[in-house]
Amino acid sequence: MSNKELEQGQIFTPPWVTNEMLDLLGGDDVLSDHENFFFEPTCGDGQMLIVIVERIYKALLAKYDGDIEKALSETLYKFYASELDETLIPPARMRVWQFAAKEIKRELSLFEQYLIAHQLQQSIECRDALKESIDAIHSCPGMRALKREELKRQKSKKLATEGAIK
């Protein structure tokens, strides 16, 4: 452990621990379910995050019968990560970037490179998630979509209840 890690209380979760935690969730169905979204509030250099991303991707690849681009595209939208130490954001983004580029198994166009980089800029941010309100977490794209769906369900229930009362 480096002096910086000791001073800042940074302890990076080893991959085997991350895998055991993911196993406790209940398997690939949980990882590939379109309603599930993963939040890593202290992603560090991405060591734990890349294990999560790889596991989500493998589950989606099985779900989509080997369709690499569909599985990878959905994978990049199923997580949000934050880190207080701004020096760790670039390595975290790079880990996920390299994973995505490796899985495509062909040269990426400039547009594809841009799309991946843009998504990673939105999905891995420098912020103090442990001090911020839950509203900040809800601002990420996947959470906004889930929130809209929940509001639609609540509105439908309310309309159904009002219709039953009349």
C-alpha cells in the first residue's frame, strides 16, 4: 500500500472479493436484467469496477446469444461510478475503455471511439458520492430512466384508483 493510499484511507477491493459480492446477488439473471443498474460510489482506479463491467458483459453476451455489440452497448449503460480522487478517474475510464475495445475485436471507427469515451465520461465521474445527496446519484442517465418509469407507474395507479372511486 502506498503512502497516498494510507493517508487518504484508500483500500482497493481485490477482484476475488468483488466476484464473491456479485455472486451473492444471485447470478447472471440479476446482472443482465434491464431494470438493474450498478453504482460504485468509490471506484478508485477501476479495479472493482472492471470486474463488475466484465461480469455484466458476460451475462448480457449470454442473454443476447453472443451478440457482442449489443451486449457491450448495454453494458456501458448499466453502471455509474464516482471517485473523490480526481487522479484515479482517468485510469478507471481507461480500464473500461480497453475492455470495450478488446471485446469489439476489430478496429473502432473514430465515431465509435467517441461514443465509448463520451459514455465513460458520463458514467465515471469525480465526485464525493458519500457526501452528496441521493439526488446527485439520480442524475445519471440510467437512474433518470428508472425514475420516469416509476413515475409513470404511480400515475397509472393513481388514475386507476380515481376511476374506481367515481
